[in-house]
Amino acid sequence: MLGKRQSLDALADENWDLVVIGGGITGAGVLLEAARRGLRVLLLEQTDFAWGTSSRSSKMVHGGLRYIAQGDIRLTRHSLLERERLIDELPGLVERATYLFPLRKGVFPGRWPMKAILWLYDFLAGIRDHRYLSREQLLERVPGLNRQSLTGAMSYTDALTDDCRLVVRAILEAARHGGVAQNYCRVEQAMADGDKFAITVTDRTSGQTATLSSRRVVSATGAWADRFSGSDPRVRPLRGSHLFVDPERLPVKDCLTVMHPDDGRPVFVFPWEGVTCVGTTDLDHPQDMDIEAAASGQEVDYLLRLINSQFPDVKLDRKDIYATIAGVRPVIASGKGLDPSKERRDHAVWGENGIVTVSGGKLTTFRLIALDALLATGLIDSATHRRGQKSREPGFTPISDAPAAVDAFLHADQGDPDFIQWILDHEDVVHLDDLMLRRTRLGLLLPQAGKAKLDALQQQIQQSLGWDDERWQEERARYLDIHQRYYGVPASPLQQATA
Ligand SMILES: Cc1cc2nc3c(=O)[nH]c(=O)nc-3n(C[C@H](O)[C@H](O)[C@H](O)COP(=O)(O)OP(=O)(O)OC[C@H]3O[C@@H](n4cnc5c(N)ncnc54)[C@H](O)[C@@H]3O)c2cc1C
């Protein structure tokens, strides 16, 4: 349970109804929906909660305009209704935000096609939030925007979140219903054993290995899904990277969708937790999935080119970037060799050898994805699944004994000692990088990996986690090394070639 790490022996003593492999948003959703229905459910995450793709998204809780463009009205409607539900239930963690889509002469889509799409988008969500902005109104909101052929913009709303905190919040909610989640526990193998599964697990904090028993297993391992599924590979890993930029150098008030000058791909530039975020890229990721994904020098160049063509006076360069982040999207491959950006993004559930695999999809629809996975395990029937899909019952209840920042994270002072203390006491921080990169995002939001803040927090962290000076130095060095390798700002390949 969060805040009370258990030994593998204790976990092996239980007869679990369900073991969920993977502690991203999909696994957290399955844990929550199963625990809510009274099942004995355990989630095991090989690294830290949300360490995978679920800490590396574009942070958008959205219906997905691309689904409408692809003609998938049903999926768009489901996503939009889930978006509205999350905005209602998690104020301060999922918040409505204004999105601007600048329009340029001769560039598709123009004003009227966009207006028609947004009318349908709002209609499906049951809101009316879109409008046209004239060129002058747009430039008032975004003064530095390239004015060439600019005619105006369409303004509409979607939502923003902190993806890691959404995962942790779902796990905290599940814990209140009796769900158990343990980080740094890697599932090595899951084998059918009569009418149960034998699941071999290594606790990476102690090195201890044990075999657990469960009636059902769901693999919610995202981009790692092909390892457990036992069927032909289905996941096409696609990497997407973002930059976290000094907000004084690139100030934005709204989420802008701008087109990349090289390939016409839409890229977001948006305000997030006090910095400006730019992304994403979208390319195949053939690298070893055991190594943490990192942005390449080419991706940083690509995103800088976007900014400097859209904001010609800013002249952004590498020293303005606080950090980068790269995630691997578990896209269910069409097998048609499509351009990465053209692959569909919805989820799939499939089963082989009794293990149910669920992969693909989005943050926004995690509740519906979880219900689909539970239906496939046979632990809920189709009537319960249907009722769950349509349910208007709240999925989240406020955490009354926590500092306000836990529920209203988007407005939190992330370095606030009371908030940090609650995290240290309740959220299973095992390593310093868990605290700096995921429970808080201080390592992404501050220059130089937030070293100054780290020093200010040293005593509190050491005392709370019982770390002596030697352990502190090890953890500090480990965090700074991880930051430099996977969250740093890689040099341009052009500079490297001439060095
Ligand atoms: C660049 C980018 C931008 C995106 N933007 C958005 C967006 O704005 N909005 C949106 O809704 N969606 C977005 N997505 C998609 C969304 O982030 C993913 O669909 C979602 O996070 C996937 O969650 P998951 O839980 O399935 O996978 P993950 O979060 O990757 O979780 C899988 C977990 O399984 C664990 N695991 C693997 N093997 C084992 C094992 N053997 N034992 C135990 N644990 C294991 C991994 O460590 C990992 O933490 C984006 C994705 C990317 C890459």
C-alpha cells in the first residue's frame, strides 16, 4: 500500500483476485476500478509509479481533435465525456485550458473547416467554448507570433493535467478501496498454474524474489506489452519528446498548436506548472526498452527550429532549456508501415495464455480502458461493464487529511515543506529521482536540475527517509546522473560533427 511498503513474503501470503503488471495510468486505472468493485488487487511496477510513458505525455486531457478528423465520433465522444468528468472531479489537477489554433492564409484547415470541427467537438462534450479570434485579438494574446500570412485563430478549450500526479492520485484512491500498489517490483514471469497464475517477482529495493499467486493477471505494461503477451508483437514504440523552457524567454498564456516548418506537423507550445513546454516529436523508437528513453540532439534541434520559425524574435537556444523528457508511446501497429503520426492512438485489449494485455490509448480514457481490461479477465460481467461505462458516480473523493496541494497540484508550490512532507510520508519515495522527477516535477521546472532546491530539502528528506550522509550523497549523485543522461539537453549533432 502507498505509504506502507510490504515485503514480498507478505504479498505472497495473500490470495489475489488480480495482479496488475505496470504502474502507469492504465495499470493505476485497472487497480482503481477493480478495488472499487471489492476485488483483492495488487499492482506491481518495475521502477517507480508513472516512470514509463505516463510521466512523459503532453499532459493533455482531451477529446482528441484528431479522432474527429479520422471520423471516429464514438471515441471522441467517450474521451470528451471522460474529460468533463475529470475536470469536475479533480479540480486543480485536471483543469480546463484555452487552446489557440492560429490560421494562416492558404494553410489547411482554414477558419470554416475548423469552426465546423470545433462546433461538433463542443457539441459532443455538451459545452460551447469555441470562438474565432481576429488577427489583432490573437496578437494581443501571443505578441511574438510570426505574423506572416496570419489571418486569426480558432480558440477552444480542452484540459491540462500533471500526468504523474494523475497516476499517483488514482493509486491513492485505489488504496482507499483496499487496492495495493508496490513500486520497484519487477514481474519476471507470469505462468498459468491450474486455475491460477504463478507470478515471479523481484523486489529491486532488496533483491528478494518470490512467487505470488493470483486468479487473473492484467499486463498494463504499455510499450513493454509484447514481452508478456505471448502473442505476435503488436506494439509499435513511437518516441515523443518535449522541452521545458525558461518562461521568461518564451512566455505563453494559452496552449498553442503551431505547424512545424519542416513537415507541417502540429506541435504544442503551452504553459505548464510555471514553465513553457514544447512538443512533441513523433518517431520510431527501436532502442532497448530497458534503457530510459531520452530526447536526441536532432529532436531538440527540430523543436528549436519550430520555436524560432513561429517566434522569430525569441531566438531560443539550448541554454534557455531547463530540461527535456522523452516518452515511448505504445501505439498498436496497423502493420501498414504508416508514417508514425498517421497510426491510430486508441487502445487494444487482447489475451493469450489467460493473461490479459491492455496497451495503447490515452490518459483521458483510463477509466474506460480499465473497464475493458476487467471485462476481458472475466472478473466483471458485461452488465457491470456497461453500467461502469455509463456511471455518473464520482470516481474520486477529496483527500481530506492531505495538504491542499495534493489535490490541487497544478497550483502547488512544489517545494513547500508541508507538501514535501506529505509525499515523503505517504507516497513511497524510494529514490531521490522519484521525488524530483515524478512526485514533484522540480527537476524539470527549475534550472540546473533544481540543485539549489535539493540542497534546501536535504535535511528534511534525510530525516524523513532515514538516509545517512552516505546514502544522501549516493542518491544525489544518482539523481544528477539520471537527469544529465535522460532529462538533459543533448548537443546538436551538427555541433558534435564540427567539434
Ligand atoms: C510524447 C507523448 C505525448 C502524449 N501525450 C498525451 C496527451 O497529451 N494526452 C493523452 O491522453 N495521452 C498522451 N499520450 C499517451 C499516454 O501518455 C499513454 O497512452 C499512457 O501514458 C500509457 O500509459 P500506460 O500505463 O499504458 O503505459 P506506461 O505509463 O508506460 O506504464 C507501463 C508501466 O509498466 C511498467 N512495466 C513494464 N514491464 C514491467 C514488468 N516486467 N514488471 C513491472 N512493471 C513493468 C513500466 O515500467 C511502466 O511504468 C502521449 C504519449 C507520448 C509518448
